[in-house]
Amino acid sequence: MDEGIVEYVKEMELSEGPKKNIDAWVNDYHTLNKCLHIGGLLEDEAVLTGRAQCTKQDIAWLKKFQQRIANGEDPVKELEKYHDKLRLAEERKKHFEPYVEKALSLLVVGVILLLAVADSKNKKKIEEQMKLKKQKKKKEKKKKQDTTEIVE
């Protein structure tokens, strides 16, 4: 059992990536190292006294940890799953990137067209307003002339 724990701890130490993203990583790592240390002490004590000492909690934790390993819920597997998710996200990004670029290009063209249409409508409105102002000025000027002719 000790060699299995030693190998697992080595695998944890050799694993790359952000271990802080794996909830139980630090706790499991320290507990496994503690178990190794206690195991070494117990082995020495067992040799000296002829009996081994281990708490029920130690045994329960090891059984739970063994079950987590069997279920693929241990820290090393969790880190592998995390890396798999990152790889999948990167692959999706690479796959959809050209489509996103095309969509953005089309969006930019669409916005430019909308602005051009809006600008042409504004120009027409401005031209119409200018014509109305000119007509109003002509009417006012004519009215002024008519009133000055009547007064004379």
C-alpha cells in the first residue's frame, strides 16, 4: 500500500497545471504525505512493539480516498479533467473563430450601410427643411413688399 501512495504522491507532484483549481488537491496531498509519515512511524513502532497503531479516522479517510480514486474523483484525475476542459474550449474557439470573424465583418458592413442610409435620409430632411425655409423667406419677403406697396 505504501508504494501505491508514494507513486500517487509522485504523480501529484509531477502533474502540471493550476492545482489550486482542484478543490481537494492541497488537503489530499498533505494528508497522503502525513499517511506516509505515520505509516513509516507505525512500521517502526510495529517492529519495536510488535503491534501497529492507526486511528479509525485514518482508515476511514484512506477508504474514502481509495473510493475517490476508483471513481476518478481524485486530485490527479480532476486536474486531467480540468486540462481536458481547457483543451476542448481552445478547440471550440479555434473552430468557431473564422465564423466569428466573418460575422463581425458582416456586422461592420451592416452598421456602415445603416449609417449610410440614415445619413442619406438626414440629407434629404435637411434639404427639405432648407427648401421650406427658403419658401418661407420668399413669402415673408413678398408679404413685406406687398405691405410696403399698400402703405405707399
